[in-house]
Amino acid sequence: MIQEPPRGSFPSQLWISWQVKIDVEGTELEVLRGGRDCVRTADMIIVECSVVARHSGESGFMEIGSYLSEKGFVLVDVIEMATYGRHGMLAYLDAVFMRKDNPFLSAVSREKP
């Protein structure tokens, strides 16, 4: 999970200034495509992605991830997962994508575990 670093740890330009959360029951990819300006200006996008189709014609995790990768984003976290059925198969997840060139990623990647 991405957690806010202590104040003063990073220069102010590393803060995430614009984030988007999308949860529209199977039409996430259509919303992303329709919101090109929003995607272009976002630093972080959180999208509910189906792993197993729950709605007719919906796009899943792989299609959404591929689309956002083409737009310059990288998967950085999964903040929620839901299962279904008696076997507990993964049904959907909330995926966090961040713009590849966001300085926050560079700063975090230089930290030691």
C-alpha cells in the first residue's frame, strides 16, 4: 500500500496532486477512454478491475492494465481484493496505477527496505 511519507521527507513536487478513483461496475475501460483529459493529467488512478467477468461485456484487469500502461502508468499497488464462491477465487481488485515519470516513484525506489 502507498502510504504518505512523514512531512518533510520528500520535496513538495513529489506529492501526488491529482488522483482518480473509478468503480463503475464493469465499464471502467470505457470511462478511462472517455476521460482522456482526466487520464492525461492524473498522477494516480485507482480502478476496480474484475479478474473474473461479473458483468456482460466488461473489461478485466489485464485490459485495463494494458490500456493504462500505454498511457504511461505502472501498477504500484493492490489495495483491496474480493473473492467469491466456496473456493475463494479472486473476483475483483482495486488496482493503483501511478504515472511512470512521477518523481515519487523514483524517490521510493531509492529507499532501503
